[in-house]
Amino acid sequence: MVSLLYYYTTMRGIFLHIKQYLKWYILLLLVFFSVTTWSVVIHENRNGILTVAFLNIGQGNATFIESPTGTQVVIDGGPNKTLMREISAVLPWYDRHIDIILVSHPDRDHYEGFFSLLDKYSIDVFMESGIAGITNEFLSLKEKIVSKKIPSVTARRGEVIDIGGGAYIEIMFPDRDISGLETNNGSIFVRLVYGETSVIISGDAPKAMENYLITLEPQKIDSDIIVLGHHGAKTSSSEEYIKAVSPEYAIISLGAGNSYGHPHKETLDTLNKLKVQILRTDQIGQIVFKSDGKTFTKK
């Protein structure tokens, strides 16, 4: 009996010692993990670099922007839930915040991915074109925005969004109330500018709206990179507009083997004629550029 009591007492002491040791070991691991994580966050240095990623989301559009100071913007959300996969490729796992999401116009292939994004990320501001003729699904997205108490802004020409480090986004169009326009005609034109580098994005705007933009302020649309309207459809990317933008690169965001015939031969012929380098998400996947304010470098 004495031997059993001694054995029990000894084993209990050993167990308590191990338990105490494990407690401190786990605590130290948690402290180390926390310090390491925040060290990565705090010391993440962008060295004055702007990042623009044209996401591979299939037949749709989605562009991720990160300023030299870390402000993050997503222009269009693409169809279905593919945006979540693509966002995780450009954002670190610990970052669950995006400053601005912008829908160029309320067509499903430009906003549907934002439903899933809103479930996983905190968003500061939502921007839209202000078109009235919208679907019940887009109304559901707007209701979700309201339920999360995210401020909603209607884009208007002349607005300049400072995203930090000298980078900014300017709204080129709409220049008035467009509530009565068809969705593609009401697409927001945005121009991202950082130093001497710039990108212009136009949703699904047709040639008539491109040519209208030229009349407003032709010298301000010159850009290094253009995201082609309507995924390279022949209804967009007029020769006059491409000449006015005078880009080095043309991005075509689309799905492989899509049923719309995008990109159209007429559009490709225009780009080739003007010696613009064509980059397609259906052929090379996600397309990432970095800018130091002087030149863009493709990654």
C-alpha cells in the first residue's frame, strides 16, 4: 500500500511538472508567433513601389491596386467566387482589410465576386456609377453594403482619391447623372496615376463613350497601360481612343474559350497596328506590374 501511494505521489508530481512546463512552452510559442507576425506587418517595406495586379478571374474584370503606403483598392470583382482565390495570391494571410472596392458598372461579371469578399474582409468605402436600371442581385450587393455600414459613394468626374505615397485615382467619367443610361454606357472610367506612370480602366464602355471621353480632356487620358473595355469586344477599343491613350501595354481580362468570341479580331488588329503589347489573362493568368513612379516593370 505504501509503495502504491509513493508511486502515485511520484507520478503525480512528474505529471504536474510536465504540465507546468508545457504551459510555459505553449505561452512562449504564442508570444514568439505574435511578435514574429507583427514584426512582418510592421517591417513590411514597399520601398516606394506601387503594385497593380490584373486578376485572372475568368470572363470578367478585377484589378487589385496597392499604393506605396499600403492603401488597397479593388476595381471590379469578377464573376462567381474566383476573386477570393486571386486576392489570396496578392495579399498576405494576415491582411483582411481593403480600403476601397469600386464597381465600374452593375453587370454580374464585374461585381459578383464582392459578395464573398464582403464575408471575409473589412471594407472602408464602396464606389459605384449610379446607374438606376440594375438587377435584383446588384440590389442585394448594395443591401449587404448597407448592412455592414460601409459608406457608399457615387463616382463623379473631377474626384481625386489620394491613396498615399503620391499615388492617386482620378474619376474621368461619369461627368453627370447617368441613372438613365444602359449599364455599359455608364461604366466608370478611372485613371490610376503614380509619378510618371498611369493606368486607365473603363469597364465595358463602348466606343461612343470612349470617343466622348476624348472630347472632354484628351491630354489627360494618355497612359502606360490600358485595360480594354468589354474584354476586347469589337464594340470597344476604337482606334481613336487607343491612339489617345497611347499605351505600351493592353490588358485583356477574359475567360479561355468564352462564348462571346472575345477578344475580337478587329480589336487585336487595332492594337497590332498601333504596336501595343497585348497581355491576356486567359493565356498568362494573373498579370502584375510594379511602378517606382518612373516606369512600370512586369513581374
